[in-house]
Amino acid sequence: MKGYVQVYTGNGKGKTTAALGLSIRAMGAGLKVFIVQFLKNGDYSEIKAMEKFAGQITIEQYGAGKFVRGKPSDEDVKAGRKACDRIAEILKNAEHDLVIIEEGNVAVMFNIITEQDLLDLIDMKPDHVELVITGRGATPAVIEKADLVTEMAEVKHYYAKGVMARVGIEK
């Protein structure tokens, strides 16, 4: 089966949720999934869930565990470089059918990795691999290289009323 490049971007909620839903669908079809999470490090509900699918879905975190504001720290950039190297290794090995680069667009936006890093990863995608990149702020060049782009638009969000991320729903 031919694999394509999908980008889930925009300011609305649902980018990671869509990618994780796709990973469950792929696993149900017997496909092997690899997920890299930029920026995240910690006890997220999806980590606990994916542990139950070990062997079919692998998820690795490459974040410093804190929000990036302004210029990224050396620790942030080092973690981003490590994530890029790991994704490149996974793509070169071509053992996975679906590779998800979660918050890849945000990592570019915050200068943790470069746009060229992300474009290079797209270029090294084996023909059979479906590659999904999530995160707000997808650049025009990433959008141009993608085969499918979905923009999640925020119409209304309870965050505006002070509702913080809830375990099992947003984290």
C-alpha cells in the first residue's frame, strides 16, 4: 500500500486526538505504528493507553517537560535533535507502516528544529509509510509537501472560560 504525508494543523483542538485515533485504526488493521512526541515529557494519558499495545504501537517522548516560551533552551534543542535523529532512524529502517511526528510543526515554530529538518524527514519517508505531522503553525513549505492537510479551526473552546487541560480529555 502506498503511504502519504498527512498534516493536522490549526488552532483548534483535535490534532493529536486525530493522529492517535489513526494509530488505533492502523493497529486494528495489523499495521505497525511509531509515534514521536516533540515537547512532551511526562504522564500523559495516551502514554498509559499505548503501553497496552506494546509491540504494535511504540510511543517515545522527546520533550524537556516544560512549556517553551521565547528562545528554546539548549535542553529543548538537544531533545529536538535527538527526536529528529530517532525519526530518521525509524524511517530508514522502514519497519513501521505509520509514523506520527506529534507537535512537529510546533517544534519548528519554536525553533527547536528547523523547517528544513522536517522537510528532510518528509523526503526520507519510504514509499509504503504513512507519515503524519501534527501541531499548529504548519509552514507553507510543509503544507506544500503534504498530500493531505487538515486544519482544525477553533470556533469555541472552554479554555476561554478558564477550563484547564483535563486528564483523559486534553492530557
